[in-house]
Amino acid sequence: MSAFHLDFLVGNDDAVMHDLFSAARQMARLSEIPVASLSVLSDLLDRRTGAFEDMTVGELLAMVADVQVAA
């Protein structure tokens, strides 16, 4: 999806655009996480209470950030 399409979908709201692109950049960084950190993230997700599907993207990104800092 291009920036134009995202801009159109969110109505050109700068704060929303910032959040969307920030989340996209953070998700793209998942491919750069060392395997050991992914293992830790997997363990954290396994121990988390509740269904994975109920988790927000923000919660997932916070967990990824925690794992990256700990690495």
C-alpha cells in the first residue's frame, strides 16, 4: 500500500499517519531480530494470559521492543 493510499484512508491526519508509519517500521524490524531474541519473544507470548488474537498491535510492538532492549 502506498503512502497516498494510507493518506486517503486516514483522512490526512498527521498524528494517525505518524502512528501508522511508526508501526509499519517497527513491524519491518521483526525481520532483523536475532533468532535468540525471537525465542525469548516466543516464550513471552506462550506465557501471556489470554488469547493471542486479543492482543493489540501496540502490545505486541511493546513486547518486541522489550526483547530488543534485553538482547
